[in-house]
Amino acid sequence: MENGINLEVIWFDQEMIELVVTCSNGRFSGVAEIYLGHKELSEIADSLHGFPCSMSDARQFELGTFNPNHADGGIKMKFCTPASSGRAVLEVRLRGDACEALGEPESVALRVPIEPAGVDSFVQQLRAIELRTGASAFLPMSI
């Protein structure tokens, strides 16, 4: 698993896409399978375009579900520039299918340092994802 976050199409039909989300910062990692509508990835790309535009810029997204009564998992992503570091980071919370709540088994929370140029590339990849198994978008961790 490469350090960063990867969203890969593993199944789709006329209404839904199933993604496997892998995320790692070198110390912590997690994997979740999530369902979403066809337009959600392009909506995230539109909302994430131009990040960060200031030192206080923060953008949050939630995909999948955090309700343990529904199938598969969820991901919460917060793109921000914490004042303490001044560097862009991605804060991720993943919930697996068997997880009752964040902080319980089958969940992970981690922070991944990122570069603005990496976010620009990630946005382009999200916009270009085709409905085919194996299509993906990857945001690498910065060093």
C-alpha cells in the first residue's frame, strides 16, 4: 500500500459505484469499501478544485455510510492547513462494514501530509474516472 489515499472502482451499475478506499500515512492504514452515486466523485472534484486558496482553507467530504445498519463502510475526509504546521494535510476517518462506530474495531483515523500540486492532480483524476473496474484516483502523501 502506497502512502496517501487511493479510490478504486471495484463494481458499478446504472445507479451506483462501489469503491475500495485505501489510505496510509506510513504508520497507520485502513481499507473500506463504500457505495456512492455516479456524480459524487465529480462533485468532490469541483469542491476540491483550487485547494488550498488560503492558510485557513478547509474542505470536508463524506462518502459511503457511517450507519452500521447499512452495507459497507464510509470515509470522512477533511482537507485543511493547520496553523501549527502551515502545511496542507488530509485528515481521514475510515469505517469498515463491521464497525459499529468510529473508534471501534474496523475503523481508523489518520493524518496524511499532502502537497497542493498533488491535490490538483487528484482533482483531475477524480474528474477522469471512468466506469470500469480498476479505474482509480490517487493522492500521494508528501515527504
